[in-house]
Amino acid sequence: MKEKEKLEEKAVSFFQEGFICSESVLMAMQDYLGLAINPGIATGFGGGIGRKGSVCGAVTGGVLAINLKYGRQKAEEENIKEKAFSKALEFYKRFEEKMGSAICYDIIQCDLKTEEGQKIFKENNLLEEKCFKCVETSIDILLDIFEEGD
């Protein structure tokens, strides 16, 4: 099994355990990056930021992973900031191309802030049908970007 498939499976496994999309992507990438990550830094991004339906949690988790690899430590590291911006934008664009949107609501077509929306989400098996694919797609794109290097 290829590394991408292993990491995709790992991310989906975290999701199945009860972690959310953003946490699952970030946690799956921690071994790849050789870092110990507290998944709590990604918790509020689930459901498109607190169930708002905004940017998909698999995207925000992916951007957090990009920041861990390419982010800066000092304000004066302007070139590092620009690299992180470039990688994050590239990640976002690729995700949008593969999934049709990077917006949670556009992908799942229900409002997770409401009981009715949560019911639709469960009845239509959207976690497995849509969200798992978003997590797998994020891992796939991240590995491509990381392997492409600087």
C-alpha cells in the first residue's frame, strides 16, 4: 500500500473514531511531519468552522499542516510567510478543483447548525459519502505539495 493510501486510511480511521475532519487531517499528517500535534488546535474548524458551513474542516486541517511545515517563527521571516501563503493557496485551489468547492455547505448541502440539517446529514450518510472523501482528498493534495518541495 502506498504512503498516500496509508495516510488517507489513517485520517479516515481517526474520523471513524469520533474526531472531526480538521482534527483527522492534522493527526494523520503528524507522523509524516515528525511532529507531536495536539488535535485540539483544529477542533473549532469542524463543520465549516463551528458548523457554520464555511471553509471545509478538511481544508483548514490541511492548511494547519502546511503551516506546521512551511510556517514562520519570527515576524521578519517575510520569505517564509510568502511560501506558506503560496502553498496554502495552492492547496485550496487543488481541493476546490477535486471536490467542486472548498466550502462545507456546498459539499454536503445541509445546514449543520440545525437539528434538521444534522438529521439530513445522518440520514444521507454524508459523513461517509462526502466528508471521508474530503479528508482523503486533503491528505492526497498535502502529500503532493510536500513531495513537490520548495
